[in-house]
Amino acid sequence: MKRRELVAGTASIGVLAAGGGVVRWGVPTFGGEDRSSDDDEPDEDDQGPPEISTIDARGSDAGTVTVPNDGVTVAMFFVTGCGNCQAQMPHLAEAREALLERDGDRVTVLSITYQTPETMPEADLREWWADLGGNWYVGYDSSPSLAASYGVVGYPATIVVDEAGDKRWHEVGVQPSSDIVQATEPVLEGEPTDSDRSANDNDDGG
């Protein structure tokens, strides 16, 4: 299976949010383009996407994952002591199964804890993950964080990010698996989502 790389976030109290979003880091260059300043100092916006440190657990490998990657990313932000985060896990599992059955490795599913290895040691996170039936990438928040990059606040929060790095869907709270699938499929097909349409209406003064 293709190795993917990702990013994670900061925590706060739950607030609903939706709509497309632009990441706060610049688009990485792949050769031929010099984006350095005259004084050759690195630009914070040109650091590229943050990385999430993933752990060795069921469905997850020890390493890193970045967002965006070469497909669509569904990322869930959580803390282990949150009852709603625990309730969200089976819904995300159902959505993952439906998406992978249709789209295979075009979809990366990742769960990201706001906790640190100091407050939630890897062994404890692995045990929590097994108890909740996790079977996809799981990892810790990074710095700079995915949540900060995409304006994520609260938990459980679920976002859908396309391969260009744009946030295409964002909800906080327990989400039915059908909602996650319906939010992800248009992104896989290159179609606008309801969040995209709402954002465009707001841009037009609607």
C-alpha cells in the first residue's frame, strides 16, 4: 500500500464549522522555481505541509503522514477521554469501509489526537485504539499543526481535504457514516460539495 504523509492540530471547545479552506503553508515546489527571498531567509509560508507522527497500531504504521497527499484525506481529530470521540469511531470505520470498497487507496483515513506522547503514551494510545476497533492511520498532533492550518477547533472534528490541500468539508461532533461518505465522494469525483457551494454563495454576497 502506498505510503502517505499527513498533518495535525490544536484543541479547544467544540464549535461547528464548515466550508472550503486554504492551508496556511505555501504550496511546496518540485524543482525549477525559486521562491526564496532576496536575503535567502526561509519563508514560514514555504515550509510545506506539516507531518503527523503515526504509531505502530492496528491499521497504522510507525512513521509520518502528510496532508495533502496523492488522494483525498478524511481526518478525525480526537482526545481519548472524550465520549463523543469514542462514539465517532464506529461511524468513521463504516465510512472508511464504504469509501475503500469503491475508491481503494485514493482515500487516506487518519485519526489525530490533540494529546502528546507525554500526556498519552504510545502504548496507552495503542490500547485505546484497539479497544475502539481502529484500523487506519492514527497519530499525534504536529507542529505546525494540521488543526491550525485548517481552522479546526474542538473534538471530535472531521474534515475532508482534497489532493490540492483545500478543505472541502468540516464538521464538529458525532457524524453519521453516511454524511462522511456523501461529503467525500464528490471530492473524489472532482465535483463541488455543499460546503463549496455555500462558500461561493457567501463570496457572492448571498
